[in-house]
Amino acid sequence: MSSRTVSRRTRGTSSSTTQLANPQPTALSTGFDNIFEQFRRSIDELMAPFYPFTGLISPVTAPITQLPTRASVVDLLDEGDHYVVTAELPGFSKDQVDVQVNKYGLIIRAQRSAENEQKDKNYLYRERAYSAFERAIDFPEEVLPQKVEGTMKDGILRLQIPKKEPNPEERLTKVQIK
């Protein structure tokens, strides 16, 4: 709670001001809080069939950025001399997908938009949709970005990423002392 200021008059002097740090909630304010919490819960229960995320967050009090979203599935497999990355991107074509790779990781981006408009003599119907996906993955070892091969079929992106061959460690040579 925020602090509040209380003014009081004392006999024979001007008013003085006292700062109260954290006032205790009164029984009246606690009662109001309980009433509104019960009301919010009953509205959530009533709207549950229409808003399946009601149990997760209250749609009235939560910012829109906290609503649940579905993230595409991305798998990183170590196949020994190369990594295989598969990403499920349903509804995206290969032209809508952008993959960038460096020796430490990769970024997969996909976006699409659609617009539908119907005009008639008495009405105009316009609908727009936008969908985007972005995922960054770090590799446990360095890779060769210039040799990455990628394919996309039926909404599944598959990347084959060869690992960089480790530099052979220099062996110690024993020196003969004369």
C-alpha cells in the first residue's frame, strides 16, 4: 500500500503533518476486497466455456501479453559429426521462412499475413490475419555455417548442420637433454 499523509491540529500551534508508512487494512477494506474477489471468480467460472485460459490468468486484470500462446516445436539432435534441427511450422511455406546460422547458433523466423475482403452493394467485409514465429538456438559446439543444408516439406523444416572439426591438440615432444 502507499503511504498517506495525516494532518492534525494541536492547541495553540499551527497544523503539523505526520507521515504514515504502511497503514493496516481495515476490516471494511478487507471485506470489500473479498466481495470483489468472489465476484471476479464467479465471472471467471461463468466465462470459462468461452475463454479457456480463464483458469490461467484473469483476462480482465492481466495485460494482453500474458495470454497463453502456442510455440512451435523445435528439436536439436546430435548425430555425431552434425546436428539436425527440425521445426514444426504448420501453415508456413518455405518462402515465408528465414534461417540465419553462424558458428555458435541459429535463428529461425517465419511470418505470414492474409487479408480477405468482400464488397457488395450493401456491405463491406474485411478480415486480416497475421502470424509470426521466431526461435534462437545455441549450439554446444562450433558448426560450419556455410555447409548447412535445409529442406521443408509439409510444414516441417529440417536443417542438417555439420560440426566444425576440432583442431588436433599438439602433442608434447620430449626433449633429450645432452
